[in-house]
Amino acid sequence: MIYISISVYSLVMKYEALKSALERYPTTFPRFVLPNGDYVPPHAHITEVGHLVRNFIDCGGLTGKEEKVVLQTHVGNDTAHRLRSDRLAKILGLGNRVIPNADLNVDVEHDCCVVAQYPIAEAQPRGQYLDLILQRGRTQCRARERRQTKTAEACCATADTCS
């Protein structure tokens, strides 16, 4: 099995980039596109903008910290409810009170049978919609990633050894 670094398969939208996309297309309707291509129901709305901090120790004994923004969706019974991009941008603006850094990655928390968090990969305008493309979250072994980085650095110390 080949280990792929998280940076290879992960494009994650930053908080500031999301706000900019919403402001650029204010009359569109944000549409969350799940990794399997399905859509979060169009009457879903954002109930929370949160700052999540995770302190951890990995299997190699090193401690770490991860921070991100989490947008919690809620699908209620009000099917006439539609959240426009300009309104979502205002909600994110309120989130500035709890978000310490606009350069944090953004996940969308959605309850479709279990509560799951999906990183936003990108925003794509499509007619009346601003599709927010969600990707699967991934687990990783940070100790293994460190070992592979050290091996690669030792192997490729000079350009001659990499050819």
C-alpha cells in the first residue's frame, strides 16, 4: 500500500476564500455538493459558524494542534427556506467574532444518517447556484508521514541522487 500525503489529495477552501466567493456571487444560492454528487437539500441552512481546535498526540508520541472553521447545516421542515449567498456571507461575517484567523480551512458538518464533516474543496458558479464542492475527510498517520518525509529528504539530498 502506498501512503499519500494529505497535501496530495486534499484541496481545502479557506474561510476568507469562501467569504469572497459568496460576496462575488451574492444573488446565487449556495448548494452543498456531497462527495458522492448528491446535494444537501436546498432548504438547509447554516445554524452555526464554529472555530474547532483539536489538540492531539499521535501514535509516534508527538503532540499537535489542528484548527478549522466548521459550518453546521440543518435541514428542517421549512422547505420554502432558501439561503442566498449574500445572506450566508453575512452569517460568516458574524462568525468573525469567534474565528481568529481567516486563513483556516472550512468544513461543512451535515447530518445525513450520521453527523459527518466534509472539507469544502472549491466554489463553482453554475447559473443560479454557487456549488460548494465537498470532499471526503481523510484520516492520516502523521508518524508515517514524518518517516516518509525523512526518507525522501535523505534519498534526495542532491539532485544527482534523484535522477
